Amino acid sequence: MSPFEDGPDQYPTELAELASVLVQIESENPPGNERACAEYVHDWFAHHDIDATLVDEPDPERPQVGARVGGDGDGGGVDDDGPTLVLNGHLDVVPAGDHDEWTYPPYEGTIDDGRLYGRGSVDMKTGVALAMLAALRLRPDIADGTLDGSVVVHAAMGEETAEPGTRALLEAGFTGDYGVVLEPTELRVATSEKGMAWYELSWPGEPAHASRPDNGVNPNEHIPAVLAALADYDADLRERTDPLCGRAYGTVTQVVSGADSNKAVLPERAFVTLDRRILPDERIEDVDGEVAELVAELERDHGIGATWERHETYASAEIPVDHELARVVREHTAALSDAPTEPWGIRASTDVREFVEQFDVPAITWGPGSLDQAHSVDEFVDLDEAETGLAVLERAARELLSDRGAADSAGPQ
């Protein structure tokens, strides 16, 4: 539901107002509170006579939205009469943490001095608003045949925790010839991105009362050796580089032992989480092999009987730097802004991988706002930059959906 009462302001068509409304609808993940925001986005499209569907896959408790302007109008397939441009954004946001730490409450959608503040303002509800408004503005020319093809909008669930929301939307037929994932890049076109995987290493202890520690085995004694081995692994990884995405990394992000047990008892098991940033030319199978070998060395060198599991995984992805999609968006960005236009890769992980790796749809990551603001206290987006982004997106879409764009929509070159 909208945070506003029914009325003319409930479904705004100005960017700042629409993005503010979306920020006000809390959609934290975890735990996965996208439903209210998805229902609002669906209602916004319905109010503006744009065909939209609440998609129950992959989780019926956390619906997401696919919308289409042009084509067959029912969300199925790619329009046979011209290219289809998919504009992708996600509805979930990371938890805001302690609200008292924020200057502006995280879910008030405050606009002050040209900025929109709040959790999700930059990552990435302003991007979702751009997609919604671009589809609305392009609809008249698509409807009367001035533009060929169609525009699809994704308002996906679960991106922050590597869940297959975007994949499910693509599988449901909300796919196309080009994809733009509207994450914050300060309007730089990213044709490649790092992947990411979280590895959990763990090893057992033998519980005993801390007053008699020699009666058990304390797994914490092995933590220094494990951390040292992972630090050596990270040092080796930093020697691997990609010209667009930079270095590979292996960073320890969590060390947990005995958190759920009595403080006077030796832990039953210790856990370390490794955040592995994966370059476009690295395969996940090879990374798995490296972690397996690291665990084997801990056994051989230190007698640590560790095991490992890979959890949330984001594949790396890339398209040619001179692909038609990238060229068009770069040219229109240069015409309206001073954003850098040299070839570039984003060092975070986004749902662009689902387009490129899973569905062979050429896609870029591009959008207003700084990635440095993502997940931060007092997160904000510059609204002038966002307005520029909307103008660039509309201009680029018009070119891609022109006759020339249709001729060039055959995929990666």
C-alpha cells in the first residue's frame, strides 16, 4: 500500500515524489518484506493503465512485479515487431539498523537540499522509479508506432541476498533483447562486473565447562591459524586483476563461535565466513577448488578438520565494451552529463549476471547515485543526477527502439 491516503498524490509521476514514496515503504531483506512495495508498484502501473503482473515465483510470500509497454501486453515473450528493452530494479533493501543513528529517519523519504534521504534511496528505489517513469513516458510513442518494440520493467525481490527474483521474472517471459540494471554507478556504463560468493569454513570443538577446559577441545584455538591462511589467500588473490573490474579479493567478514551457547562452555563449533570477489575470467568451479585446497592444507599443516560450504553466489558477467547497448547509453550520458565514458566494470555484484549468464541477453549496469552511499547510514541520492539519468534513459531507449536499434538487436557482437 502507498504511505499516502487515496488521492492525486498517491501515484505520482514526478521522479522525486515517486522515489520518495517507494523509500517510505519499508522492504527490508532480511527478512524479505517486499510484498507491500511490490503491491504498490503493481497498483501504480494499474493506475496509469500499464499492464503489470504480480509474480509469485520464486516465493509466493514475497511477490515481485513484471510490467510491459508494447508487444503482446501480457508479459509473454519478446515482441516480434521490434526490440524489447528490459529495465531492471530490485525492491529489497538492507536493514536500516539503529534508526537513532540516522539524521533523517530511514523510512520517511525526506527530500532536503536536492537530495532524497532514506534506506533504498540510492540502492535502488530511485532506479526502480526511473524504470517506471521511463516506461510511462515512452508509452505514447510505442502505442502509436513511432517507436518499435516494447519496454519491460522489473521490480524484483531478493537481490540483496542473491535470491533468484530477476531470474524468475526472466523465466516468466519478462525478457528482451537488451537489459539495463539500474544500480547506482554515477551514470557510468559498466559492461562487466565481479562475481561474489560467501564461503563458510567451520571445524568442531568438544564442549566442556570452562572451569575444566582440559576435559574438552576449544575450537577457538584454531582461529588464528585459519585467519592467517585466509590472509595469505587474500594476498595471492590481490595479484589477480581485471582491466575493468580491478582486483580479486578474499575477505573475512564474520567469525562466530559459541554465540548461541552458555558463555561458560567451550563452543561446539567455530565458523569463519569468507567473502570472495570473483573476476570475470574466473570460474566458480575453480574458486570452489581453491577453497577446498585451502581447507585440505589446514588439515595437513595444522591438524584442523575443517569443512566448507558455499552460500549466496553471484556469478561474474561481461559483454563487449563496444556493444551497441553500451555505446548508445554512453553517448546519451555524455550528451547530458559529465560522467566518465571510458570502458568500465563495476566492482560490486548485481543482477546483470542473470541477463548475461543465464539468458544470453546483453545487459549493462548503469544508474544515478554513488555506490558508496549504498547500505550506509543517511543513505541519499542526488536528485539532479537522478533527473539527468531519467532523461538519458528515455533518450537511449528511443534510439534502441528505433528502426536502427531493431536492426542491431541481435545480441552480443
